Amino acid sequence: MTPTITAFASSPDRGQGLARDMRVRWALEEVGQPCKVRLLSFHAMKQPPHRALQPFGQIPTYEEGDLTLFESGAIVLHIAQHHAGLLPDDDHARARAIMWMFAALNTVEPPILDLQTAKFAESDKPWTAERLPLIKDRIRARLDDLALRLGDADWLDGAFSAGDLMMVQTLQRLKPSGLLHEYPNLAAYVARGEARPAFKRAFAAQLAVFTGSLAPD
Amino acid sequence: MTPTITAFASSPDRGQGLARDMRVRWALEEVGQPCKVRLLSFHAMKQPPHRALQPFGQIPTYEEGDLTLFESGAIVLHIAQHHAGLLPDDDHARARAIMWMFAALNTVEPPILDLQTAKFAESDKPWTAERLPLIKDRIRARLDDLALRLGDADWLDGAFSAGDLMMVQTLQRLKPSGLLHEYPNLAAYVARGEARPAFKRAFAAQLAVFTGSLAPD
């Protein structure tokens, strides 16, 4: 059964691939699973029909028969558990790959989201210029540790996994800040993720929604 | 095999149960699994031996034979997947319970952590008093949605699950702010979690480390 996901009809990042449907699209491409995409306006996202699927009024959702999921982390994990290609077979290695998904979402992403909040939700506040260096230092504290752990390995723990997918997507959000390029091995890690054919297909599909060059079915 | 977890030798919350070992202790109590606890000083947490287990220099870790995990979300999920009691048997209900774990950690917790950052890391800054109402409104936006979805149900999706465990722990962090009590059904939900015998045993065990009334073995 082909799952249906939701995405922004007009992505706030203008197709840079930072909206959270990208993670799900990428995961589906990695495992060779097609999907249908239902596009939602900002207005529609906040209305009762969508909130019945996603209580926080966000994208993406994932519908597959009578299963409906939200939270990109949960959706990617569900895909990874039901199709080969995103989690190792070995039970311990599998637990560690899932651990890296949580590390991306709960340890690395929160300070990065602070930077976004400062730049967008608090861009007009008098304190923001002075707060930015504090926020950036909190991000650097995470990146220092992550860069040390990654070292010169290609991926965080053996072969590419759903943990790398989530971490690469989390780090991509740092590109406009210049912070990522203070860490050459992390920048190369993100570039390796972006070079994967599945990433490129998913990126093109979400960009096509923005440019209008391809209507999702 | 009895797993070993790590926890603060001297918890910054003085035994209020907000350190992230509490989530793991609670999960282990729910499934009836004993554990050993290794206590770490703030200094030891940042040294190479612990960073080899936890690259970000945090607690908890989880060691079971040759498996080492970090990230409380990943550890709780691992426990829930290997013991009965924290995830439904039905495949769809299981996916939804895991979804609520991610919702707790990646949608509800980040704005709550912003409040903690403001109160602790930026308590001496001139802007903090003016920023607090903005942060609180961002938290309320999440709580509004969560309260609406929970309604008058006991738990988020059927029986108590690892999703509720993570959400209750996330919401507990709001108690000092008074925000939780703006939402009577969420306050009652947290109270239901805290009334569970497994929660009480886990809470007592982490408090005993702080008060020195019980040496963990």
C-alpha cells in the first residue's frame, strides 16, 4: 500500500529541503518505497481535519491504511523498521542507529532550533544581536563533541543508517549560519549525505513542489 | 543480565526527579527489571572514559553486556522493545506509542528547555525578564494542542505506554513555572503518572542518591 504524506504547499524555506517532510521523503527513497504527497496551506494545517491527524498542526503526517503517524522521527523509524536499508540487522547495531536518531533530535537539534527562533521569531527584538553569540556557543558545544566522535569515519556507526539521515538533516539547518563549516569533518559528513542518490531524488521532489515544476500526485 | 546506568552523583535538581536517569529508572521499574547505578561527578562526566560511552558528556548511559546506549529516549525505547509493559502488542498501536515518545522529546520538550535555558544560562541577562513571556507563550501553544488531544482520557493513546512516560516526564519540568496548572487535564495526567507504583519506586531511588539515605549498588 502506497503511503500518503503531507507537506507544505508553500514551504517557508523555499525548497531548501529543511521542512520536515524532507526527512520522510529521503527515508522512503532510501528504502525504495513510493509515496503520495498531499500538500497543505498554512491555513489548512491549523484546521480540525488536519489536527485530527496531527494535534500540533504541523507537517508531515504519514497515512498507510488505517495507521496515521506524525513526528518525522517516528515516521522515519517506522519506515526503517518495516523496510530494509536504514537499520542494521544486528540487534545491538540497530539500537545504536536508533540512538543516533534520538541524539539528532533531542541533543543536537534543540540548540539549532534556538538559533532559528532567534532569527525568525525574535529578529525584531533588541536583545537578539547580543544573544546570538551565546546561542552559537551552545551549538558549538554540541558540534565539538559530535565532530570528535565522528572523527574521520564516513558515518556515525558503521554503515549509513536512519541515525545518519536524521543527523545530516539536523546539521543542514546550520548551513546559513556558517557554523557547520567551522567543522570540516561534519561539513564533509553532510556533503556525503547530500551526495546519496536517494537524498537527491527526495530533494528534487520537495523542490519541485516549490518551483511548481512537478505536481505531486 | 542486569544493566548498569549512570546518574549524577549530585543531581542539579536536588532529587526532584528531573535528571534524565529518572526516565530510564521509571521504565525499568515499569517492566520489573533491576539495574545497577554508577554515579558520576560533573568532572567525571566530561572526562574521556565517560565520553567514550557518551560523546556529549551527559547522563544517563545504559550498559548491558557489550551494548552501550545513551540518549534517554533511545534507552527507554530499547527497554520497551525488549520487555513487556511499555508498548502495546498491536503493531499500529506500538508505532503510535513510539510517536508520542518523539512528540514529547522533539515537539513538547524544546520550548520547555528554552525556559530552563533562560532561567539558568541567561538568568543574569538584561533581556531575560522580557523574553520569559514569549517563551511561555511558545510553550502554551504546545500545551493548548496537547490538552485538546488528551481531552478527558487517562493516557495519550489507550493504555499507559512509553509515550506517556516520556510526556509526563517532559511536562513535570514545567511545574515550577506554574504553566502546567493552567491546564487541569494535563496536570491530572502528570499526577496519574506520578501515582504509578513504578514511578514512585524510581523517584525514591533517585532521591535516595541525593539525600544519601540509600547507596545504590
